[in-house]
Amino acid sequence: NVEVSPLSMALVAGAVASGTWRPPVLVTAPSTPDPAAAVVPVAPPKPVALSPAVRKTLVAMMRAGVGGSARAAQAGSSKVYGVTATVNDEDKQQLNWFVGWQGDLAVAVLAKSPDAAAVAGRFFGGLGNSQ
């Protein structure tokens, strides 16, 4: 039994898009940490580069996905890359995923309805991206 959060899947999409996995960063204030502070922030994990061959395969697969089951995610003139999946939760309810990116923005949508890709498409369309 594999469990994963939408945040983790958005990080996966971002890693494929950029070629490097980066850890999430919690932003609690829009300022630089105070060097005189008593508590020194813990350094986040280091970014991890993907194998170029693996990345090339995943990018092609995720672009093809938007031509198929994830077609509803395509929005605007900029290419969308992504895949869909269907899983069952612990109560046997069907959940639908879209995981992908447009430009430099990676997303993961988890929905009880079958339109996770359409939700991503509306999101991308609302950005006015021409990346």
C-alpha cells in the first residue's frame, strides 16, 4: 500500500520539469533570517539531479499524457505536461489524480470526481500563462 500527498506529487512533477528534485520550503515571513537570531535555521536537504535519460523518458510520457487521458489539462498556448491516475482510498472510494506542469509551475490535483485534469486546466488557464 503506497500513500503519497499532493504536495509530494507536485514535487515529483517539478523535478521532472526542471531535472532536479528540490525539497519544499515553508515560507513564514517574506524577510531574510536575522543573523543575530538565537536559533539558526536548519538547512534543507540538498537538491537531487535526475538522470538525463530518465528525465527525457518522463518528459515524453507526460507530454503524451496531455494528448490522451489528461487532455483537459491543456490550457493556453504554452505546453502542458502531465499524467492522470485513478486510485481507491481506504473506503474504496475512487480518487483521481492529475500531476503535471506548465512552464515553471508544477501542480498535483487529487479529486473525488473524474475531472482532476480539467481542474488543472482551469487553474493553468486562469494564470494567463504564455510561458
